[in-house]
Amino acid sequence: MDELDSEIIRLLQTDARQSNRELARQLGVAPSTCLERVRALTRRGVIRGYHADIDLAALNRGVQALVSVQVRPLSRTVIDTFKDSVSRFPEVMSVFVLAGGDDFLLHIAVQDLDHLHGFLLDRLSMRREIVGFRTSVIYQRVHNTALSRLPAPASAGTS
């Protein structure tokens, strides 16, 4: 990725709905150049899609929590089955498979604390493979929506 690609990424993260013509104008390049660059970034998998940022409270999901989960036995089958099944729960927004003391981190969003409690009791505590879980309620979230490319790591042996 060169500087033009990085700037395209930055501008699209700021407003993905802008037209190719507007994007090209901001970049100071021809619309055809801009369109080809965006298409190349998409083909390479750098741009994976365009998404709307939705207010969770508007979807009746006013309470969010992170749930750390430990499962046993630790095997590929148990991990894959658990990951696939909990990702289908409507309350679950994200599933992270972890290294360390916890095996999974679930990001969930529900209506209220009663529904959070119900989710924990009815959805998680009933699962045989779960040996423990901890819940942290999220009070506030700051989300960086415009990421930039970090510098490549210095190669070994150079100063």
C-alpha cells in the first residue's frame, strides 16, 4: 500500500457513502484512477465491505457486556462447535477466540440487565462445555472508526 491507498482508506472510513468523483476530488486524482485504486484494494481484500454504524439503543440493545468464557475439554471440536453455536445467538455481536486464561470473549448487547441475567442463566450456564464465565458490563465505549496502517516492524539486526 502506498500513500494514495492509505489516504483512500482513511477517507472511506470517514465517509464510505461519498461518490467516487468526490473521493477523487479530495485526493487530487482522476476519477478513473481513484476507481481503479478502490477496486484493487477490494480485490486484495483490504476493503472488505461497507457498513452502517447503528445506534444499539435504537435496536432495543441498551445494555452491552463482555463475557469471558472457559470451556473444557480444550479441543478443536469443542472450540469450533462453541464458536459456531454462540455466534448464532441474536444477543451476541462478536465472538473472540483467545489465548490465555479465557478461551472466548463474547460481546453481547441486550435490552436491559434482566435480559443480560437471563442470557447468562439460560444460554450459557446450561452448556456442558462451559466450566466458568465472568461478565463485565460496558458503561461506555469509544471506538476508533478510522484506522491507519502502522509502520512495518524493523527487520532483525538493523538499528
